[in-house]
Amino acid sequence: MSPADLLLVGGAGLLGGAINAVAGGGTLVAFPALLAVGVGPVTANITCSVGLLSGYAGGSVAYRRELEGQRGRLLALLPFAVLGGIIGAVLLLVTPATTFRAVVPYLVLASCGLLAVQPRLARALRDGPRGRADVHWGARLGVGLSAVYGSYFGAGLGVLLLAVLGVLVADGLQRLNALKGLLSLFINVVGGLVFVLSARVDWGYALALAVGAYLGGTLGVSVARRLPPQVMRAAVIALGAVVGVALLVS
């Protein structure tokens, strides 16, 4: 573990934390960086989950204004996020390391399509009986399934969560992005605890990721706040498409 390797991984953490705060997909930056310094694929995936936690924490602190008044939503969605995070982490540890490659790109690309049609779908749902509830069972199930995916392989978790929340919860995109970040934090905390117990975390690189990701998460929120909802939605979709295509061809 050379100083140059630590610098590369720390820089990846900075960029990954910023990307996760704006939309999601920071794992796609951190994961290749860990592979480049010689970390094995499964260990790299696990180390990303633990190391990028601080970025979600920094983003949530910076987004505290947008999180005001969302306590009820968080409490309704949190059990499903926690359960899904545990299931996804266990699945990663007990299944072959290459299993996720067959389905992950399609999940990310599908979430981009969902986010693209989110405004029309959200209006239709709010006009129907289910749309009158702030957090109905569709949103809880969607968050739970997103959490399973996020603990299994985190690239695009933010895109998927934001698409689910954007369609099924009636609120502005900035407030939903803040809620997305906090849910992502909890998902990665419970997944990270499972990974820590597995003793497969590379702690040196995880620390380098954590330092960079916290700074990146805080800076990323400053960028996200300045983006109009339409621009932010387009940026999220574009980033998600890049993540999906990169995973598809990797």
C-alpha cells in the first residue's frame, strides 16, 4: 500500500462522495480505483460500501434543511431499508462474486428510464387512490428492493432510490434527494456491519475512501442545491446511463 495508491483511492473517494450526494453512482468511481491498486473484486466491493459511508453522512448533514419535516417518511421507510440492506449484504457474501454482473446493468438502466418518466407517473399516481398517501406500500417495497440491490452492489443505488421516491412520494426533487441520501446512509451502515463481521474489509483503503468521501459528500450537496429540478433530473439520468452502460460492457 504505497502513498500513491492511497492518494488515488482517496481521490476516488472524494469524487465518489460528491457523485453520491448529487445523484448516485460513486461506487463506479471507487470500485475501479480499488481494482487498480490490486484489491480483489469482492473485497473491493465490500471496501467501497464501508469507505463511502462517510460521504452519505456528510451529504445528510449538509442536506439537513431539506430533511426538515420528513421524520414520518423516514420512520415509515427505514425498516424496509434496513431489512433490504441486510439481505443484500448476506447475498453478496454467499453467492459467487460474478453473479451480479448479469443483472446490475439492466437494473441501473431501468431506473434511469423510470426517473425519465417520473413527472407523468407521479401525477398519475397522485390522482389515484394510492397517490393520496404520503408513503404507501409501493414506496416501502420499492425502497426495500433498492436496499437489497444497494448492499449487493452499490453502483446506481442513488439513481434507483431517487427514481422510486420520485414516482411514489409527492415532494420536490431536492427534498427527495435529501431523503434518498439519508436512506442510502442507513442501507450502507447495516450492510457495512455485515461486511465488518465477515472480516473482508481492507481497512487502509476504506479509511482513505472515507476521508475523501466525507469532503466530497459535503461539496456535492452545494452543487445539487444550485441545480434546477429539470437540470438535476437530466444529470441524474445521464449519470445513471453512464453507470449502466459501463457495467454492461465491463
